[in-house]
Amino acid sequence: MHKTQLDIAKTNVQEKGFLDISAPPDRLLVEEIYKLKKEKNAVILAHYYQEDSIQDIADFVGDSLALAQEAAKTEAAIIVFAGVHFMAETAKILNPTKKVLLPDLKAGCSLADSCPPVDFKKFVAMHPDHKVVTYINCSAAIKALSDIVCTSSNASKIVNSFPKSQKLIFAPDKNLGEYINEQTGRNMVLWDGACMVHEAFSIDKLIDVHLRNPDALIVAHPESPKHILKVATYIGSTSGLLNYVKESKKQKFIVATEAGILHKMQQQVPHKILIPAPAKEDNTCACSECHYMKLNSLKKLYLCLKHETPAIEVAEELRKKALLPITRMLELS
């Protein structure tokens, strides 16, 4: 059967997550994106882990908390979320009447994938006297099973909002949960999930890099395993790492989080030396990168804005359930 151009486009959306049709040359993409943003009253929100060119064209670049806050207050008709699926999903939960686009539908999250809703629902049922605190890096279905959501920026504050006597479940990141337990003196029950990017850091290679750069401070994201956090001078969220490096009098840092942060960090401290923490496996940049985050590209961003697809949809009943714990977090933040 003969396929029309529309049939081909639909197949591309299903198989690739974006419309793979003609786009302007790279040198014209930025100009075209700016035109489309103005024509369509669109805003581009980007995470720090996106490729450099996307961060540079975004209206706002931030970590999970800042992006959620920005999504909650935007007046744009269209939100292009340059990040991963759970982030765009959160924006849609907060903005049911707005169109939320994700450049590549395959931009998922290993941490979110480590917490299947069916299994987590059973896990929660096994602890009926526990309240559920979930890290924002999870699906809408997991948020809907939660009492409140948190980010790495506000996790301690959210956990401390509960009385010490209240038993808690923390999901899905066991590393962040263990770190928050230590910071708050809690004994939260932890779901056994983790981010493959932060799990990929090599302690042996990290120590070797530090021995070759003894004047460098190690800074790390709390999604990293405990053995990485033990050698860090500073532990904090993505925005926390940026602020620490910016305000510190030190001139050299080894940064243990996804390497995309180095772009914005270097812009803020052009005179300082930034070294990405090494991954266990050798790769092109000898650092730890999120494959999912890097699925988005400038071309895909242009195509999704031009054709207004792929669009994120969340069933209304699920959206309402997931909205409650997100709202509670935003009110405390």
C-alpha cells in the first residue's frame, strides 16, 4: 500500500519519537527556533544536562526544582521541555491546558525506570503506617502513590516537615535516600533504585584524578554512591554544585555529576578549572553522561516546535492524583 507523507510522519513519531523530516541547516536552526517561539508563544525549559546548544537557546535552564517552579508559573501557550520524560510529564501535570512538548519521546530516565508502579504499589502496601516521599525523578504513576514529592535541592527540608515519629518511605533513589537519612537522622525505608549516570563513577579513577590534582576540591551530587560522597568536600543538588563552585575561593574542582553541568558552570566561572569525575567504563569524554538527556538535539527541538509533536499527555484522573504531592512540595519550597 502506498504511504502518504502523513503516514511516514506518524511512523517516525512512533519509532523515533520525533518527526524526522527536513530541517534547516544547523546554522539556521537557532534563528528558526527563535521565530517559532515568538509565533507560537512558546517557552523552552532546559535541564543543565542538555547539550550545550540547547542550554544556550533555552529561556530558562535549571535543576528539577527550578524547572518545576518555572513550569508552574509560565504564561506561555506551549512548553518545550528539553529534558527527560518525567520532567515534561511534571510540566503537563502542572499545566493541563497547555501543550507540553518533548523533543524526543525516548528521552527517559534510568532512575524512573527502576521503580515500576505495580511493584512500588505493593511495596507501599507492605508499610501501611508509612508516609511516602518520592524524588521528583519518577513517573506520574509513582507521584500519584506519594504523599509529597521532593528534589535533591529540598529533600532534607521536605523530610523534616514530617514529625520525627512519622515513619517514611523514600523512593526511588537509594543513594539520595541514604544521604538524607544521614542528614536528618531518619531511618526511612528506601526503595532500591538508582541513576545509572551517578552509579557509573569510578572511585579508583576519581582518586587517581585527585592525586594528579591535589589542589582540586571534589564536589558531588547526592545521587552518587556513598563511596563517592565520602571523598567529596561538598555534596549538593545540581544548582547547589553550581553555586558552591561559583562562590568558592578555590580555583580547581572535580565535578561528580552528569557532565552537561560543566557548560553552564564554566560560563559562570570561566577562570576556574573544572574536571569531570571519571566513569568506570572508558568512553569518548572519559566522564559520565546521560544517554537519555543527550537524545534531544537542536534539530529535534526545532522539529517538535514546528510540528507541535511529540506532545505529552497525562490522563486527568492520574494527573489530579500526581498534582497533590507536587503542589505540597512547591508550597514548602
